[in-house]
Amino acid sequence: MKLGLSIGYSNARLDVPVALIQRAEELGYDSVWTAEAYGSDAVSPLAYLAAVTKRIRLGTGVMQLAARTPANAAMCAGTVDSLAGGGRFIAGLGVSGPQIVEGWYGQPWGKPYYRVKDYVAIMRKIWAREAPVTHDGPEIPLPYTGPGALGIGKPLKSILHMNPSIPVYLGTETDAMVRLTGEIADGWLALGFVPGTLPHFMPMLEEGFRRAEKATGRPKTRSDFTIHASVHVEVSDDVRGALAKLKPEIALYVGGMGHKDKNFHRDMMERRGFGDAAARIQELYLAGRKEEAVAAVPDDWVDMKSLVGPPARIKERFKAWAESGADALSVRSRQPAAIEVMAEAAELAPAGGMA
């Protein structure tokens, strides 16, 4: 199993853990992943990391669709990939949620399914440079001819000759979006994936593969596709304390990262059998009782989604992830010990043959 390192987005002060990323690269990690919400962006740190790393792949986990037009997302990906020497960028995309899309970016939530489909198609046309780009999509037509248009939009071809094979991964979790991921993407940033869930998701992906083959005439199989999961990792002799350390983020996302009636993180928790806890967390969080919301997060839910405890416990529990059917696993941690322990658990081959 390949390992990635997920550094997320920065808090109040911009913090890119360069030394940690360079160490991960030395240990044989395959990729590093950045994120964005409504603060630091996902692409800029990767441009910087391209200059201070040698081979580790650079992924966005994820670029929010509303943050950029598909043309700008393609430009960002192509530019950073060129800066990195080519073949290193992974364009991870996600729709975010209606509160951020409408409240932060000032765009309508619209129809995310069709928006993703248009978005990816336009990006691929830009990278291919086969013709000036046009797209007759229900959500994103090019050239634009809607309200306010002068009607003189011109199809254009990228000046920069970009890598035409930049992989696109989608961060999705609902049934329809997982099927779409199998159809149009090269990989899946597998939201909601834990050991034992592949039999639930695999029929959806396979349906997407069949749709892709029907649309293109070219076969698409599991071997053409990457499942990339992620897991929180915390090395500690105090298992309960380590689990507690991860609860505030869960409470934030389940309780407050979305509207009361439209919260994908709460929905995910419900689908995994923790519906009562999810409802209680949201109730407490929205009432301003955040500490109680954190305390209401069940240990079992955190432990299912994480690898915490002494190194021996992490290595033993990692086996389930290694056998889960995922091709790669991002380590969500900035703890140096976690990076080392996971490299040992996955038996990575250090760059240059030595650590």
C-alpha cells in the first residue's frame, strides 16, 4: 500500500511543515496532500513544495469547485505540475457544501453532480490541447452566453503546453457521486471509507466503469483506478487521550460544518450506524455548547476512522487498512512519530535505499 501525507489547511498562521514533508519523502511516501476551506488555499503550498522536494507527488485534497472556474483549476494544476518537473500533480476536486459555496464564494449550490461532470470534462480538454475549448454543458457552458454576456466569447487553446495526463481524483461519498467518480475520474479520495466498506462502494464504482466504457468505447477496470483512503494517526501511550484529541475536529464537522438540514458529515456518521450520536453532537454544537458536543463524540467512531495508541497497536490495526482494498492511504497527522511508525507499518522502501 502506498502512503500519502495529508497536511490539510493552515489555521490562523500559515504553516507548511516542510521538514516533515521532506522526511516523508525520504521514507518513501508517495504523495503529500493539501486542503482548503475558507482560509489558506490548496494550490499555493504545493507550488512552494515543488521547489523543496524531489519526487513526492503533489495532491489537492481537495480543490473546492466553487473556488475556481474549471479553466483556472486546469491552469493551476498544469502550472504546478510544470514547476515540479512534470508527472507529479494530482488534481483532487470536491464540491464542498452549500454553506461555503453560497456563503463564502457567493455562488449558487446548483446541481453539483452535473457541475462536477462539466468541470472535469473542461479540465481534460484544456490539458489535451486538441482544439480551442468549447463545452455544451448544463452547468458550465463554454463560451459563456448567459445573462450579462456580450456574446463575443472566443474558444481558446492553452498557451502553456500542459501535461495531458494529470490525474483527476474526486472526493465523494454519496452513491450517485461515487458512481460518477468511477465514470469520469482516475481515482477516488474515499470519503467515508474504512476497512470493511469496499463491498458497499465497489458496485457503485463498477457501474461508473461501465458507463465510462460505454461513453468512450475504451474498457475501464479496477486496475485503471486508484482508491485513496485517509486516516488520522496519533502515536501515544494514552489511547483514550489520543482519541479525545481527535474529537474537536469531528464535532466541528458533524455539528457545525454545514446547515442543520444539510450536513454531509452528519449524514456520513448516520450511515455508519451512529445516528443518535450525530444528532446529539449537532444539537449541542449549534446551541453553542461546543465542549459538550466534543464530549458526545463516541470513542468507537473515532477509533474506526483513526490509528491511535502505542506503535504496536497502530501497526496491528494498520493491517486491516492494508487489506481493505484501498491502493493508498493518506496519513492525516503532523506528528513526526506518526510519520515514522506508519512508514514501518507499511514497510515502505526509503528513497535511495536508506532512511
